[in-house]
Amino acid sequence: MFFNPLTYSTLMKLKKYLWIIVLPITALGIILPGKTQQNSSENILFQTSTIGALSIGIYDGKTTFQELKKHGNFGLGTVNSLDGEMVGLDGKFYQIKSDGVAAIVPDSLKTPFAVVTFFRSQKLINLKELINYQQLQQSLDQQLPTKNYPYAIRIQGNFPYLKFRSVPKQNPPYPPLADAVKKQSVFELRNVNGTLVGFRTPSYLQGVNVNGYHFHFITSDRKTGGHILDGQFQNAKVEIAPISNVEVSLPESAQFSQADLGDGKSAEVNRVERK
């Protein structure tokens, strides 16, 4: 719908009514053109591509990290060619290659799969007792008011033990994710300081994102990290941010449009992400 420009006199006549238009837009949290999510009162999860697409070997994306930063300062994912793991924390994005070395991601680099948000904690949990990774997830589930929304989760502390991985760069024709992770590098650290960056995704979003919990880790000195496989947690600070809006940017590519994504390969995706 298009409107004719209003004259100055018409605007003056309407001035006392303008609040009727402005207030509902603000209250609904609508993001106007030129605004970013950071200007909104709501948490929004922005995602490029889907985990289902990544699982079948769609490892080339169109979204640059310069563009990704407009949608969030916190998140995880990977980079083109599945070249390692990606962690976004405090507005900086790190690539952790298969040698375990972390480095700042150039803005020009592209990602085939990433999930980001502007992190604003709304719940704080202090973990006291020593628990393992499975117990951590069970404990967090008990603290959530509902499992029907996604959550962004940041966990900081000194961790007694962490086991994490990174996947080597792939070459075309790309193999499925299940085959790519067979050559993953696995790292184990004890008494390590750092941050877990992650999300909990409802089961109804299977195929779009990883069902349940998905964490990446980076050390306090920003030198190493990766995709969490296992660990022990004690005296850690857990911050949780519920998310009420999800935006998915799908790849505009022949590979994606011609792919058979089926049911999202959800069972295989969850197995790969947890092994």
C-alpha cells in the first residue's frame, strides 16, 4: 500500500493523534527499517540456514560475519567449508580450527550455519555441586519455566573437566556431516577457565536447529575451544535469556533449493552433535 506525502498543515492537524500509531508499534516490538535487534525490547534469535542443510553437506553460505554481527553479539556455528567451530561472545566472533587454535573471524568470511542473538540475561543460576554434562542439562531443564521457547545460555567459570571437538576443513564435493566429524579433533582440558555459549531449542524445531542443548566453548584467554561433547561443572554462573522470536535466513543457492532435506534428518543430526 502506498500513501501520498502529507502536507505540513495536514501533519499539524494529525499531530495530536500520532501517539495512537506510535505506541502500539513500540509495544509490539516491531523492528522498523534501518533498526537492529539491539534497539528492540525483545530477544530475537537469528539463524542462517538450517542444521538439516548442514547435515547433508551444504557447507557454503552467503552470509558474511559483517552481516551476522548486525543480528547478534552472542552465538555459535561454523564457517564456510565447515572449517572448524565458531563462537560469538561479547560482540567478537572466533574461529577454532581443527588444531584447536582460536582466532578472530574476518568480517569478509562467510558462514553456512550460525545462530546468534543480542544476549540479555533474564535469569541467573549459580551451580554449586559437581555435576556432569548430562546432569547439567537436566538441572537446567528443571529451572526453565517452559520448554516451548528457545533459550540463549551463557555459562562462565572454572571447569573441572571439559571435552570438546573441532572439525577439519572440507573439500568439494562435500561429505555429509556424519562423515566429516569422523575426522574431528578432540581436546580435553582440566581446571580450565572460560565460557560456554549455547542454546536450548524446542523439539518442534528439529531440523531447523539442534534439538535440546548445543554449546560451544572458548577459554578466558580466547586461545582455544570448540563444540562441547562432555564435561564437569561446579561453582559456575549460568545466565539464561528466553527468546520469543526466531528469524531464519535460508540460502539462496541451487544446492539448497535442489537438496532433499526430508524431515530434517533430526535423529542423525542429534546423534552427530552429541558424539
